[in-house]
Amino acid sequence: MSLPDFSVAADRSGSLSVKWNRDAIKSICNNPDAIPYWVADMDFPAPIAVTEALREQAAHGVLGYPYGSSVVETFTDWALRRHRWKVDPTMVVTAPGMLAAISILVELYSEEGDGILLPMPAYRPFVHIIRSLGRKVVQWPMSYDAERNRFGLDVQSLQALLSGSHIPILLFCSPHNPSGRVFSDQELTEVASLSSRFGTMVISDEIHADLTYEENGHTPFNEIARKFDLQSATCMAPSKTFNIAGEHCSVVVCSDATVRNRLAMRMRALHLAPDLLASVTASAAYRHGETWLGQLRNHLCSQAHAITSQLAQSGTPLRFVTPQASFIGLIDCTAIMEKVTSDAERNAALYDPSSSGDGGLLSRFFGQRGNIAVNDGSWFGADYGHFVRFNFGTSARAVQEGITAMIDAVRSLR
Ligand SMILES: Cc1ncc(COP(=O)(O)O)c(C=O)c1O
């Protein structure tokens, strides 16, 4: 079997990639030619076994309704191998993507007008789900250690928030996007204990769970929740893991039969299920992707450390919030905000928000002055506009070039 080569980034032009689409890039930084380091997918082909499985299915020529997909079986085998997690297959519901499943769970387990607790900074579609379903975001700000550039969970404020009015759902994200934190068992236990005490159900988005680095394991929330008899839904997917996010297939591991039945019934009512190719892709990835993933995790871990050193040695005040998992990480830009603000005042046209409405001051700055497209921190919450999120799911060379361009942009500031 040929080995994956993570030193080469794929040419994704003309492949319907949002990350590489010029209009989409412009929408965050006002520069359609900026090199993309934003949207959370990687510039690597999926494992060969996955593309072969797809080719085989396509070669058959008939793409009719599927029946008897092996997603649940391959996922439960995977969970055991990758996380030493014994999942009861009868508690698993499949879904056409994480966000679809999370939206349905939010609808099922809360009422219009209810507050949904959300750790901040937060992956923006969570906010969109909560608001578009007529619920309210109750922000639970994470702590931030500016010396160590590290986010953490503030358990005291969680307790304070939960002991106010009843909050039916905590929408958790573990490992956390965008901070890259892999939470310890102790942190997870505190979250579960408080949620159980105040009768709050936990939906745990664990889409990045398979991508923890060598030294970090991952504890599925479901494993902790069961000790507290806490109602929970642990959502996982092969999409980030194997870079197959365009083929929507995910799983929800429910804490009990009541959650499982309600979710499964609602999915049926809405006629929502992963489609044929998404199921083929997911099963092949879970079945054959382990070696590929091991090498990817090593690559990502070494890139995370390389970025940390490159920024620390750059002579600029940019600092990496070194993630403990996955291929995205925040860069703390606090110390350049004043200069960037004055650059924007002097060059208003470059920073025009009307043509880059999904961006912010910093994403426009790096787009204009560094030719680099990164997500602005404000996308993850109004209080995080002094960060950007950098996607390093590409070759070492492209990562180094991107970070160098950002450093040069900062050096050019007057
Ligand atoms: C934390 C998190 N949840 C969900 C998603 C999207 O999941 P899906 O495309 O399966 O709906 C992403 C994608 O970046 C993510 O980072």
C-alpha cells in the first residue's frame, strides 16, 4: 500500500472547494487572490482506500437508494480501536452531518425562547443554529491565560450560569474549536457533574476527536456522562479526521434509549439520512484509515509546534495558541491591534467591510498586507477580534510560507 505524502498539498482549483473559491475568500478579507488558510478542511487527498471505495461504487453506475450501510458497525469498531470506547450500537443514530444532528437535538430538547449554554469563543454555526431556532445564546466565556496563550474551562462561572434560570442544553465542543483544547477527564467530569446537578442535557460536538496529537488522548463525553446518569448526545464524524467533509455522514451516540428514539424518530420524520456515497466514504475511512491517520496526526502535531516556534522567534508579538488537536489554531494578535486599527483608518478602501462581511479587522489586514486568508477571531464571538484562526492542514512548506507572510505583514506596520 502506498504511503500518504503530507509534504505535498493538493491543487484544489476547480474542485468546488469553498476554501479555494475566490468569491468566498474575498468575503473574509476583501482580496480574492489571498492564499487560503481558513475554512476547516485540509489540502490533502483522503486515504486511497476511501477514493477506491468511491470509485468502485461509481463504477457500478447505478446510484440508487442505499440499504444496510455499515456506518454504525465500522464506527463502533473504530471507536474501540481509536478511543478504547465500547459503544453500544443500539445507541447510535446516523445523520447527514454534525450540524444537522445538533440542530435537531437543540429543537428536541429545548423550547423557543430558551437559553442554550455555549462555551465562548464558539464555532459560529452553533450561534446560527441557536438563534435561527428561536433560542438564545447564553455565553459561557472560557478563561484565557495570556502568558501561556492557553484557553481553559471556567467551572466557577459555569456553576454561576447554571444556578441562575434553568438552561436545558449545554452545547459543548470537545476538542474545542477554535481554541484546540483537549479537555482533561477532570474538566469533563466537572462539566458533567454540574450539568447533571442542574438538569442540563449536554450535546457534545466531537468532530475533531480523532485528531488529537500523539501525547493527547480523547475521552468521549458519553463515557463521563454515564457516571452521572446525565442525558447526553455525543456527536462524532469521520469528516475532519479523513478530510471527507464534503460527504456528510456523522453519528450521534445517545446516552439512553429515550434520546436515541426521539432523535431517530425526528430524523425519520424529516427524511434525513446520510446518502449513498457519504456512507460508502465514511465506512471505508473508518475501516481502512488508521495508518493514514497516524501519519497525519504526526504531521499536524509537528506543524503546530513549528508555528509556535516560528512566531515566538519572529520578533513580532504574534503568539500561537498551540492546539492539542486538529489542524486549526488561534493566533493571538492583541499587541498589533492599535497599529492595525490605524492602518485601517488611513486605508479605508482596503478594509471595506461591505465587500468582506464575513471577516473583521484582522482578516482584512492579513488579506491585504500579507495576501493570506484567515478567519477573523470575531467570527467566533465579538470579544475575540484580537485573534485570527489559521488552518495548517496543508504541507509544511505552505504552512511556513503562510506564517512568514503574516510575520512580514506585521513587520510592515507603521
Ligand atoms: C466543531 C465543528 N462542528 C461541526 C462542523 C461541521 O460539521 P458538518 O459539516 O458535519 O455539519 C465543524 C466544521 O468545521 C466543526 O469544526
